[in-house]
Amino acid sequence: MEVKVAPADLDLSDATLVVGVLEGLQPAPGSEADFAHADPVLMEAAGFEGKAKQTLAVPHPEAKTMLLVGLGSEVDFESVRAAAGNAVRAARTERVVTRLAAIGIDGASRAVTEGSLLGGYEFRTYKTNGPKVKVTFVEVPDADEAELEAAARVSRSVIQARDWVNTPAVDLSPSQLAEQMSAVLGDAGIEVEVWDEDRIAEEKLGALLGVAAGSARPPRLVKATYRPEGAKKHVALVGKGITFDSGGLSIKSANFMEDMKVDMSGAAIVVAAAEAIASLGIPVAVTVVAPLTDNAVGGNATRPGDVLRPVKGPTIEVLNTDAEGRLILADGLGVASMEDPDLMIDVATLTGAMHVALGDRVAGYFASDPEAGELIRTASSRAGEPFWEMPLVHEYRKSLDSNVADIKNVSGGRYGGAITAALFLHEYADGRPWVHMDIAGPAFSKETYGDVVKGGTGVGVRTLVEVARTLAGE
């Protein structure tokens, strides 16, 4: 699908014309003339009231059809973005012309672009029938062209992350994912290294090797470097890349294993964000570190009670092999810290505890200091992605004390699992400003709504892009 500014000689004869409607059947600003053609009797018969998620196709004298799309009780960025996604899914023509950018709110062109591209996303690699969404072009009158183009670039990166997350693990081994990530980053002009198992051993990444020990598919680590001219700040992005998580010897039950291809979402998101940052030319230096491995059951698998030595930081007693994401992130953070960044951010589908705490639609984050926390709060708000700051309760750190190593990978207690996981990772932040983003809930959606489609969501990409913009002073 392509989203573009509508041409001056706008012809609607083959198009669906999208018109926003507020609850109470009030036309959105800029749509009054078109809405005047809607038959009140038809709307009443169909039960259309302008509520969020509602759509209704009605006749229009110039267009093939006019699609009324509900905005809910008020016009804001989120309602416009959601309406654009709902409209693209409801449209039945290849060409759509949308009036939503004429509403006049800040960021309207971006909202329409993101809603259309992401709301119209489909992962059909393994489907044998045709696509449900037939829209090929979305044309936007009154659009800000620069804003539209920037939003389209970021949305394409979100789509790339979604594609990786949705791909079954059988077709996305650590080596396959590393190869694909290297190609995407290279095309964006970013310098990339892919470390194989021998290089990983040579660099002494003992935690990553420990998690990988049970798998027949060898691990990889993707390290990428973006150093644009004029960059004054440097951020390191570290993503958890468990290409499939069986739980290891602390094996998961079958129902908890069904969606475990999603466990590489963190790696997908940091790589996609770096691609977007580079494609937009944002003047901030970026280091990406993505450790990639299966967490499998095998004769050589790490056993509960084993001790692992990461590249930097405390030695680790492994008591639960299903708490493996924090192990590979320990090595990822160690590698990233050697590049001397001003800020380190890790992204991971890390804990069921975070999923329980914040549900399916909100991600949590922990910050080492108030300034880093405020950066994420502001960036996620600008991105329109739901993140909530969680407390880094240092008094809980003692629950991670080990009798045989410097630290153990689980506290053993029933409560506060997301916090103790963050405290574990904080040990490997090298004393630098650091943020941990736990996206366990919203990384994979069970339903479609607004700009979100069932499956991988790519949540976090847009927030990281906004972090880069903020650091660059944009």
C-alpha cells in the first residue's frame, strides 16, 4: 500500500471517499460538504452514530462510494489514527481518498499515514487465498507532505518488525534472522557485523552461549553502528532475540509455548528503529546489539544450578532456564557498554509479571534516573504508544543474591517479578543512564483495532525514533 498527497485534479469516480464523523452525527472539520450527502434515514437504519470503530458505506454523487468512519466523542491524534486504520480495512476499492487530514489537529497527516499503513497491514506469507485488504493507494488531500513521508518511512520499519515477529521459528533461525537484519540495516547505510558462534565464544559472551547450548541451531549476534555527521549524542539499543523459547530444561507447558516465536520482538524492534532513524537522517549516533538464539531442550542444555560468565558484570547462577532473556541481554548490554554510549535502552518481551500488571495493550519501562524516565515518557507520548513507568525498587535487589555466584537469574519469590528482572539487568548497565522496556503484553495482539492488527505489533519502534529525535534536539 502507498500513502501519498492527493493530486490537485482529484477524481473520485473509482475511489472510496473516507469522511470522519463524530459521535452524535457531527461531521469532522473539513468534511461538512461531503457529509451533507449522507442520508440520515440510511444512517439511522444502519445504527451508525459516529462511535469509534463504526463504519458505513453510503452513496456519494462524485465517488464510487463514501465511507463514513466513526471518530468517537472527540477529535484527537489517536481517534484519527484509529479511524484511518478502520477505514482502510472497511474499504472495498483499490483506491481510497481520505478527508481525515483536513481535520486540522497537529499531526493529522502523520495519524492518517500511520493508521492507513499499519491498520491495513496483513501478514500473508503462508496464506493461499487472496488478501482481505484490497486498498493499494491512499490519497490524502490537505496533507503535510514532509510529515506524511516521514510517517510512511517509520511505518515501513514497524511493518518490517511485524513481519519478523509473525514469521514462524522454523523459517527464522538465529542465522536466518541475522542475515535478514544485516541486509535491512545495510540498505539503510548502517555498518553491520554478524558474530557467529565462534566469534561469540572468542568475545567470551558466556551468558548467550549458555542459553544457546541446548539448541541445534547456533546463536548469532548482530552489532550495528550508525554514526551520522553532526551527532552529539549516542544511544545504544539492545534487543532480546530469542527466536523460539521452549523454556529450556525449565520447560514451558504446551499452551504457553504456542506464541513463543514472539520472543525475538525486542531484537526486531531495535533493528527496525535503527533502520528508521537512519532513513530519516536523524543526527544521533546509534549502536544496536541483538543477541539471537533459541532457548531449546537438548542434551547439552544449561541446567538449573549452572553458573554462567557474561562478557562483563556479575557471574550468574541459573536457577530457572525459562528466565533466559535477561541472560542474553546481560551480554548484549555488556557489548553495548564497550561502545561508550550516553544512554542504553534494552527492549524485551521479558516477563509474564509485566503482562499481568499492565495487560495486553500497555508496556512497562524502568529507568535508572528521572531524566531517562522522562525521556521515554515524552517519547512514547509523542509516538502515541502506550508505555507506563514502573518503580525500580532497589530494596528488592537482595532477593537476587546467590550463594555460589554474584547474582542469580530469578528471585525465587512470587511477587514483583518484573521489578527483580529489571534490577538484574541494571547490574549490567555499567553505571550508565539506562532504560529497560518490557513489552511482554502489547508485543503480540490477539485482536485488531485502530492501527494494530492481530499478531506482531512492532510496539516500541516509534517510541525509539522519538527518543532519537529528542536526543538530536529535533
